[in-house]
Amino acid sequence: MSFDYLGLSEQLLSAVKDAGYEEPTPIQKKTIPSTLQGRDILGIAQTGTGKTAAFTLPMIDILSQGRARARMPRSLILEPTRELAAQVEESFDKYGSHSKLTCALLIGGTDFAGQVKKLDKGVDVLIATPGRLLDHMERGNVMLNGVEVLVVDEADRMLDMGFIPDIERICKMLTKKVQSLFFSATMPPEVKKLTDTFLKDPKEFEVSPPTQTATTITENLVRFKGNDTVKRQVLRHLINEQGIKNAIIFCNRKKEVKVVNKSLNVHGYSAAELHGDLHQDIRMETLGRFKDGDLKILVASDVAARGLDIPDVSHVFNYDVPNNPEDYVHRIGRTGRAGKSGTAFTLSTQADKKYLDALLKFLDKKIPLHKVPDEILEDRKSKRAEKSQKPAKQKKSAKPSSKSDSSDKENTNNATPIIGMGDHVPDFLNR
């Protein structure tokens, strides 16, 4: 089935074609027609299945008629992170190229006053993170009584980040006529309660089980014994062995992100770090360089694991086995997108046994093992240090020192005479 059969306008179909897309993904096939009919939607689909286009495309057609008023957006899209929000804005720019819709982005780390100016002009599409939106609402910069369409994206991620109370507060300020679309990779009880409260007779679509990884991804497990030095050697070996086009390396902690990134840079790799402690401008610049191909490797915390739309990532490396098994699906979902093939490697040492066991139980399958040469597993740094600390062999003296000579002579001369032999004691007896 092509996009022609989903009920989208000719202008929008032209924009989709210009973007290079020919066939909709399963979640797009299921949700777009019902969204155009005005139904509330509950979409359950793993990351990388095209959820962003599933709601941006029909929204452009729904909002094509009408005009926005100052501080009263006509639609609202809530995203858990700044990166996801910025990405959705890019989608509207891409798909809305033939429309006159205006768009504003409300996220932290960017110019607050500039956001107010956009709101004052009136926007058709407001994309926001919950915290920044509430800041503007409390200052009277934005009112939600004009919202016709609401989208809550990555609802389970909202739960993980503690945004559910904020979502409830925002939803209560909307009119009862609003059309609501909720998308989530999983459906924990708290999210189910939220959807039951705010969705009206929704059409529910589930594309694939949340524990299922995409069939386009070749998964590999690398198990070995060793310390952090060995682990970084294994990572570099895999990067060299695979001849990667580009890659995302995921670490569990921001501290580890910094260490791995510094190690790669020291060894001459084109790498940069991405985590929550970086300023928003730096994060967006780093993502831009990676998307443009100026940067080959992105070392990231889980802030980058979900929702980032980077269409052509060839490899994903789990430097650490994720603490949460569900994060594995989201991490490796950065590759093998839009029908393209991808490769994922997970590094596991003896310290990861607990998390690896939980992951394999969650996936209900084995991950094929990938062996690395034994010489890669040697701790070369420790061996060099051990060699440098080894004491040098002492050479045997050919001659005793002069001091020793005199001392020996002195001891000889002062030797106690042997009784009964007189003053002329033979030398061999004194010795």
C-alpha cells in the first residue's frame, strides 16, 4: 500500500514524495486514516516504526483550514526531551513545506523571550516539553483553550522521567472537544490509567510486542573477562573490524560516556559525547554534525536512546548492558530503521551477569555470540606497567671495591695470632 490510499491531500502527498518516502510503515497505515476521521488514537509501537510521521502527516491536513490567534495554539505536541521536540519540528518543516502552518518550539536551554514573541504572533502547531510549557502557562504567555489536537508522544518515557503529573495537569486545561493521540512503546499501568482518563473511545493500534527487536537488525553479544581497559580495547577492535559508516555507543552513566569518548579521541577516532549535562546548544550542534556525517561516532547516555530520527545509522554498540531491559530495544532501534539493515553489538563482562540474565529473560531469546581474538583481551596497559616496575638485574662485580679491599686487609692484619705459633704465623692459617 502506498501513501495514496491513506486519505492525505495531494499537497501533502507531494511533500512526502519529495522527502523520499514511498510506502507507509505499519503504524502509519493503521493510525493515519482514523486520525483524519477525528478519532482519538492510542498507538503502541516500538521506537523506529515511524510514529512521528503517523501524527504529523494527518495533523497538517487537519489544521490546513483555520487561523491561529495570539497565545492560543491550535494544536499541542508534548515530548519528553528537547531532542525529540526539535526533531518533531523538523518533521513539520519537511512535511509541511507546501502548507502555511506556523510552528513554535518550547524547550529549555533556548531563548525564553524569543519563544514569547512566536506565541504572540499565534502558532498552529506548538511543540513543547512539559516543564517549559508549564513555565509559559504560569506567566500567561500561552492558553490551551484553542487546542484542537493533542499529541502525547513517548508516554512511557514521560512516566520514566516523572512527567505524568504534569501531563495530567496540562490535559485538564484542554477543552472536551480536543482530539487526543497518545503514542507509547509500552503500556505500564500508570500510562494505561492516563489514557483511560483522557481518551474518548480511542482506536487502539499495536504494531509489535514491546520486547521484540526489529528484524532488520543483526544482534551480537560479545562476552569476555576483563577490566575497563580491556573493554575499551574490545570496543575499538569491533569498530575497526566492522568498518562502520557511523555508530552510536551507549553507556549507562554520564561518567562512562566521558571516559569512552576521551579514549576514542585519544586513539584518533571521530567521536563526540551526548548526555544531559551538556548545554542544549552543544547537544543540538553535536546531533547536527552526526546527522550531516561530519562526526562518525556518537557516545551517548540513554538521553539519545529513544525517538531520535537519524535514518541511516549503521551500527549501535551497547558498551554497557542496559540496567533496564526495555532500554535495549530502544537503543538498538537507532539502527535498522525504515527497512534498512543495521548491526548491534552488546559488550558483557563478568560484572554484567545480573543485567544480562535479566535482558535475555526479557527478550526470551538468545543473542548470537561474537568472538574476539584472545590477544585483544590482554590487558596491555597493566602488562606495560608491570614490566616498567620490574627491578633491573644486578651485575656481579668482577673486583671488590677499594673500600672492601682495604677493609679486608685491615681485618687480615689485625687478625688474632694463633696461640703456640709465635710471631711468624703462616698466611694460610690467618686466612
